[in-house]
Amino acid sequence: MLASLASGRKVRSDVAMTGEITLRGKVMPIGGIKEKVLAAYRSGIRTVILPKKNELDLMEDLPKELRDQMKFVYVTDIRQVLDEALEPSEGKAARVIDAEDGHERPKRRRGERAAAKAQ
């Protein structure tokens, strides 16, 4: 997975994902959920990442006994997939809340602060 290489975070080996991801990062629904989940179960996978729009398909097609033994994570966006599929980073960088827009961002180092002020 390229995201693993770019972020330096390892891909979890106990998680499977199925679905289509658009170029804009949206996770689209797919068919054959029952067969894919059964294959994951037979392979020893107990956590499966699925498109949110396939949640009803899973409830209808998969036996309750099997659903109870597995964890399903329903996602709509690639960021949710990466949060679940990649291991947490070691020594996570300090983050701060930006006063201008209220979004969280990495804390800047001294040189970065000086460059930001110069702009």
C-alpha cells in the first residue's frame, strides 16, 4: 500500500478491506459482500472494512453467528480506511489546533514558524 510507504506506518495484517475507492477518496459500494466476508473469515481475518452503503447487505446476507464473531468497520472516505488499516505511528508528532480555522495540524518547528511568518 503506497499510503503505508508514504506515512511510514505498517499495514495491519489482521484487517481486510473491500470496496472501490474513487480518485477523490470516496469509498463506493460493491457486490458479493457475503462471499468476500466468508473468505476473510476462513483466512483468519476478524476485522473487515466495508463501504457504509453495504451495511444492509451484510445484515441481510450474513448469518448472525458469523457477524457476532467478526468486527465490521463501515467507511465512506479513504481517511477512515487508512485510520483503521494502518498501525498507529510511533512517536506521533505533536499537534495543535489552528486558531484561524479550528483544524488540527502538526506543530511547527522553529524554522517552519519563521518561514510561515515571512509569508
